[in-house]
Amino acid sequence: MKKVVALFLCFFLLVGFTIVPGSKVEASSSVTHVYSPKSYTHYGGVTYAVKKFTYPKSVKVKLSNGRYAYRSVKWSKVSFQKEYLNRTQRIVGSVQGTNKKATWYVRVKNYPIKVSTPIIRAVGKGQKANLPTKLTAYFANGQRSTYPLEWDQAYTSKLGTRMVSYKARGLNLYFSGKAKLVVRDVQLTQPV
């Protein structure tokens, strides 16, 4: 019984070692084909994106021995310039350990480059703060869009100046910041 178990373990280790990615058997086989990563559309740009832009770390390749493996890749850069917005970019990568190239198709959608800080009007002590409801974002192609604002509690029980936090969300977008709230020792009337 011990001989059978020992033979089985030897066979398992031998077979397992030959199919492990990165093993010497795989390394000695040349790459015959490189598979392209799935094309990708990125929303949000570089500053406000929730899911940041990332490059695939590796690509699937077919080896001359008929096996498949993954090899790391060094990619050319994706452009976030205005003239490349909504156009498909062909990104080329050098596959490690080969003279083969990988191709990846990327589309960058219009994205925000800055936001306008909301302005809160001064209020009297104990009055309810009149908080803006929309945040304006300015996009790379010159477009503007607004997003509903969510505010933290704006306390007006004490005099002085304090910062009130806000946030807003869009498609793969997250905006956050603080706006100044001034509480004065007078009853202020809001303009109609």
C-alpha cells in the first residue's frame, strides 16, 4: 500500500510541476500567439474616478508545446488629452521574455477636470442653513454637468465660521470637499 501511495505522489508531483506557470518546461517553450485583453471603456478620468484607470498586468499566451500561460506586459501610455476623448486608442505592449507584441483597445470617455466649490450664504445664530443642492463639474471637452449634493449636518447653534463637508456622485465619479459656513449674531433674511 505504501508503494502505491509513494508512486501516486511521485506521479502527481511530476505532472503538477510540468504544468505550473513559470516552470522550466514552460519557459523553454516559445510563445506562438498572444491574446489581446478585452477592450475597455473608462469613465471618470484621473482625478475624480472611483475606479481608477489601470493597465492589465499580464496577457494570455499560447506556447509552442500547446499549453497556455500568462506573461507580464509593459504597455504604451493611454492618452487623456481632449482630442482623444471618445475615440478608440490602440495601445501596444511588449510581452516579457518574447519579441511578441500585445494589443489592447481603450476608449476614454469625457471626464471632469475641476468642480466649483459650493457657496453657503451666511446665517444668523439658530437659523437653518440654506445649503446648495447641486455641484457643478467642468469636463475635459468644455461641457458642464451638475450633480445632487449630500451635506453633513450644518450646525448654527454657535457663532463663528465652520466648514461643512459635502459629497456628490456620478457614473464612476465621486466628488467631496468642504464649504465655509458663517454664523452671525443677527437674524439674516434670505433674498427672495
